[in-house]
Amino acid sequence: MRMHSFGAFEPEALKEMGEILDTAFEKLQGTGEPDVVRELIAVRIIAVARLGERDPARLLEAALQGGANEDGNTSGATSFCKTSRNS
């Protein structure tokens, strides 16, 4: 999964992130407003991916654990990436 130097994700990265979004949404179905939950998961995946995470399992984990909040704040994503890489 690669990102262009100007911040846009390549098509294969977007496809993979979309698959991770679908998987995370399936796991969280029934936990609130579907549109809000799906948007929040997407924000979390993008936030962690922008920090350089490319491992699909860790992106999924970040989406489910709250790698970023609904405002797109990546402070949680930063600490998630540091913790995951030290594991």
C-alpha cells in the first residue's frame, strides 16, 4: 500500500483500505448509527495510514480500537502506531 508524496493514496491502497473498512464495519454492526460508525471507521483508517501504517491487520486493529476520533484527531493514531510497532 503506497501513498504519493503529495498525500494521495494510490488506487491499490484505496482498494485495500476499502476492504479493511468493510471488514471493520461488519465487526461493529449494530453499535450505533450505521452511517456515523462507517464514517468514523474510515477516518480512523485514513489517519493511521497517513502516519505510515501499511499493515492491513494493524489498520483494522486501529479502526476497531479507535486510532483517531470522529474529528479526525490523530493523537490516538500516533500512540496506536507507536504501541503497535513496539509489540
